[in-house]
Amino acid sequence: MKFRPEKLKIKDQRMKPFIDPDEIWEYIKTAKASKERVREVIAKSLDKNRLTLEETAVLINARDKELVEEIKQGARKLKEKVYGQRIVLFAPLYVGNFCINNCAYCGFKSSNTQITRVTLEKEDLKAQVKALEDTGQKRLILVYGEHPIYDANFISDTVRTVYSVKSGPGEIRRVNINAAPMDIDGFRTIKDAKIGTYQIFQETYHEPTYAKVHLGGVKKNYEWRLTALDRAQEAGIDDVGIGALFGLYDWRFEVLGLVRHTNHFEAVYNVGPHTISFPRIQYASQLNIDKSHLVSDIDFTKLVAILRLAVPYTGLILTAREPSSIRDEILQFGVSQIDGGTNIEMGGYAKRKNNENQNIDLEQFQINDNRSLNEIMEELIGHGYIPSFCTACYRLGRTGEHFMEFSVPGFIKRYCQPNALMTMVEYLEDYAPPPTKEKGYRLLQEKLNEMENDGFKEKLVEKLEQLKQGKRDLYF
Ligand code: SAM
Ligand code: SF4
């Protein structure tokens, strides 16, 4: 289904702001959430159509317990239909926490004198990457504060360094970035370093709230940030991630802001964002925010289910900011990527194996899921999920407008699931302790049994055999 920009009050133009707060509030105030209408909207989404702002507002306004359960049920169904049982795994790696901005919610803000400021030296960065590879990670997201020292050249150098580190069978095959907005030239420089996704969160789409919580530095400029990923697209980065920091303003407004951002990209660049993130505010050193918009667990799980239904083809990322109980629940209805074995202390991975003794003075905020990568792998496998470290599409240039994995019939069955299984087997062979290995191979067998006996299955079985014999990095 194509988005119809003529319905919006602000016409979409490249690199121009696109949020009209009155329009968003109008939808929230007027969308009627009758049983019939909510069911109609869920059905539309289950047909794999992206929802309009009005339809998303219908789901937002559904308060009846039974209807909310139907929304979650719909999200579960849609997830299985679109993504199958795969969950992609990654780890964040903090490169530097110097920052010129003064974001009220963040431990790295310039006014926080309690925090220890660090930029990883090249050798330290390599040590971090080696430690991550030694646990089995293949996909990283590099995170930076906003500071003139972290310019496009610096970021590109760190990306190249990360790709250069090989430890035994370990290597990082995809490096994503979460860093401050750049100009078009800066984005071109980063693209040349072969980044995967460029992720920037708007934090809040509500401009007055944005002004209240961004008290200094470049980040004060709402429009520069709002149009950042347009500039990335102009520079040829067609793989971008958006997000909102939930807890700054009314969650209903932020959900519609994210959907509006998605349809802006579709209208102007003919491709939606690759991922949406929905971090919820966590405790941070010197946290200083108005707490009236903090989002409850009940609203949070509902909003993730709504996002799943609103943008069926966009990956949803859930991080270790959330405790394992919430992560486990939300995984069922719509999340496609999670981090595992996360340690966000500067230099933390090489220092110790888990996050047991968090040092909040070295961290941006507190995380709540301290499980190791292996613990997460074992749990995912135990629940029938296929943990995936797949990087095939990005490395084969299957990204952006030219390629939507979902527009090719049978793509997931033919490529995504087999690739996920192969990366799982690499993990089982190279890093898994015996209990995980045993469970993993059992899951593999189950999935193979479920597959039709067509040419694809044969090819997969052949490749799996090669993996067991020591070949690596095989994909379709
Ligand atoms: N400095 C860059 C920026 O602001 O875009 C890059 C990354 S910042 C380190 C990553 C994200 O962490 C922010 O965009 C924000 O959404 C999130 N974040 C900041 N403080 C947080 C907190 N207290 N709890 C949860 N997430 C937080
Ligand atoms: Fe700096 Fe980003 Fe933290 Fe803001 S969120 S203080 S820009 S690191």
C-alpha cells in the first residue's frame, strides 16, 4: 500500500521538516476506537499494509482490555507472518563519551562533571572488538557522544578499525552507527567506510518539549536533527534507523511522530526507515527530567504492539535498557532485533565478561538486562526463536529502494531463515557451551524437518555440512 501524502497538512519535501503537531493531536483526539474499527485496522495490517496516522490513532485510542489484547495478538501474528521466528542479535560499543550537548536525560551531558570522559584509543577499541568477537558477536552498533573530535573522518576510522579486527574465527561483519547528525558530505564520508545502518533518534517529535530537554550545544536545533536522515539519504545512505526516547512527552504523540517520519521517507525517498527504536528513559547520572510522561510497562507493551502493526515492514529494535521480563514479553509481538551481552561502560567489554558491577559514572544510563550473549542465545533457542547474526543483504547490496526483502515473494523462506540458521550454526560450532550447542542443533533439526523438500533445502543442508567442516561466512 502506498502512503498518500496529499492527506497530510505539511507536504513532504526533501530535507524539510514534516511534523505538524496540530495534525497529530487532531488524530489522537478524533480517532474512534470502536470494536469494529479496531478490528478493521488490525485486519488491514495483517494484510501487510502500512497504517495511516488516523488508523494508528485508532489503535492508540483502544483502551478496552479485550481490544488491547487483540492488538497484541495481531502484532504476534504479523510478526510471525513477516519475520518468522528470527531474532537478529547485535551489541552496542561505546567509542567516546565526550559531549558538547546538554541533554537533560543523558549521563554524558556536558554539565555532568561527575562522569569520567573517555575516547577509546585505537588499541583499546581493538581490544573491545576482540572481546566481543570472542563471545560470538558479528554485528555491532558504535555509539558516540556529540563532539567536534567525533567528526565524519574519526567515525570512519573507527569503523575501519572495527572491521579490521579478526580473532580466531571471529569477525565483525556489519558495523552500524549511532552518532550525531552530519551534513551531506559527512554522511558521504561515513558511507565510504561501509557502515550498515545510520541511526539517529529524534528523542521527542514535540518541539516545545525538545526545546525544554536540550539545553545547550548543537542538539538544541530541532530541525537539524529532524532532517538528519534526509541528508543521509541524499548522501546515498539508504539504510537508516529512527527512534524516540519514550518518557519525555506523551507516548501517543511520539508513536504518531515515528509513523509520520516513516511516511515522510516513503513519500520523498520511496523507502521507509530500516529500523525503529523506542528506548524508554532509564536512570542516568544527573538525570534531570519532568517525570510526568514516564511510560508504564502496560503502555509500553501496548505501544510496541501498535508500532508493529503500523509499520509491518520496519525492523523494531529493543535494547537491554529494558529488564529481561519486559524483553521476553515484547519479543513475542514484534521485535526483530535485540542486543545481547551488552556492556555500555566505556571500555567495559575487555574488562569483564558481564555487567554485574555497573559503574554509572562511566555509562550513559543504566541497563537492566545483564545476561551474557550465550544466556540470551540459550533462552531464545529454548523458546523456539532462531537467533540470527545474518549480514547477507547488506553485504550483497540488497538495501533501500532497490531492494525490499518483503517485496520479493518467498524471500524470507528462501534467504532469511536459511541464513539465520547458518549463522546460528557458526555460533554453535565456535562459541557455544555444550548445553546451548545441544539445544541449538535440536532446533536446527526441527526447522529442517519443517522445510519442504525443494532445491533450497538441499542447498542449505549442503552449506550446513560445509560449516561443520570448518567453512565460515556462507550465505544466500
Ligand atoms: N550523542 C548521539 C545522539 O545524541 O544522538 C548519539 C548517541 S546517544 C549516546 C544514544 C541514545 O541514547 C540517545 O539518542 C537517547 O535516545 C538515548 N538515551 C540517552 N539518555 C538515556 C537514558 N537516560 N535512558 C535511556 N536512553 C537514553
Ligand atoms: Fe550527548 Fe547524545 Fe547524551 Fe545528548 S544523548 S548528552 S548528545 S551523548
